Amino acid sequence: MRNIKATKIILMVFAGLVLSYSVYAYTVFYGTPWGKQQNKKLMQSYITEKYQTGFVLSKVSYNFLSETYQGFAYPNEHSNLLFMIEEDIDSSAGYSDNYPKVMWDSELAASLKEQIKGLFPNLDEGMFKALQIKDKGEFFGPNIPTYEETNISILSTSIPIDIKANWTQLNQKNEIQKMKKLSQFLQQANFPVLMEIRYYQDEMNDQAKVFFITEKGEIIEK
């Protein structure tokens, strides 16, 4: 009788251990239901506040490789523009997203592109593309700082404006004024994105002149 009770206890303990391990393994690979729910609310607030428009948050999942929660959303009236939101410790908001890239690659960005081309008619259209910084892997030369030195998250989207011209031979005040107008335009259009204005004659090197317009509209000269 004692042996039967002992066996039952051992089996119950074993079953409890298996259950505990299973729950732990599930949370390691898939996160927790409450974690997903909490991040869903925070992500919804983040994208709505950032872009000042409505979005449908269609899914929240857990990436066990980066140990972060990720969400997928699209604008209310454009379900084809599916983009990703990620937890990001380098962002003051706690999240980053690739909506600017998805938006830029769509027809909805046509008017934005025309406005920018109007300000910088000599830009290189072959380089006028949006990419997340982590995908670019660019370094502009020994005397030009990397993105990290401008406090920009590698998950941020950047769009370059490449102008093949010698900065010292241009009307610099006029160029700075163009950047200010571009900064104001992007803020009014609720399209916060990192813009890079890069002046160089032959190829990008340490002689190039680079300006950044941050997501908040600040113009940084490097």
C-alpha cells in the first residue's frame, strides 16, 4: 500500500515537473499571453501617436532569437501595407517599426517623393530608396560617423538624398534652407523618418558632406 502511494507521489511530482518545463519551454519560444496582450496595447499607442493616423494591429508574436515581441499592422484603409513593429531598447519609445519603408515603396509615397525632388532636383534617383539601417551596413569613410554616433536605432528607416556636387562650391545657405523646409514638410505630413542629405563628387568618402534630418525634425551636420 505504501509502495502504491509512494509511486503515485513520484508520478505526480514527475507530472508537475514535466508540466512546469513545458510551460517554461513554451514561454521561451512563444512568449506569454499577458506579454502579448500588454505589448499589443503599447504597440497600438506607439504607432498611432507616431504617425497620427489609425492602424489595425493584426498580430503580435514573440521572437525567441531576439527575445522581443513583434507586431504586424497596417493603415485602416490600406491592408496591403503590412509592416512590422519591434521592441527596441535603443528607442526612447521602446519600439521601432518599418512603416516608412513599406509606405515609401507604395504609390502612397508618390506625392512625398515629388515634394522632395522639388526641393532637391539634382538628387540621384538611383539611390533614393528607403532601407532600415540594419540592412544597409554602410560606412561612409573614416571621418564620417556611423549611425550609432547620431543616436539612431539600427531598426530605424533611412532615406538618402545623394547629390553629386562639391559642398564647398554650392550656395550653402540655400541648401540649409532646403533642409529646413524638408524637415517641416516631413513633420506636417506625419512621416517621421531619418533623411540623409549627402554631397559628394565622385564617390562616398571622407570628403563627403553629410547632414541628417532625424525623425523628430532635428538637422544634424556631420
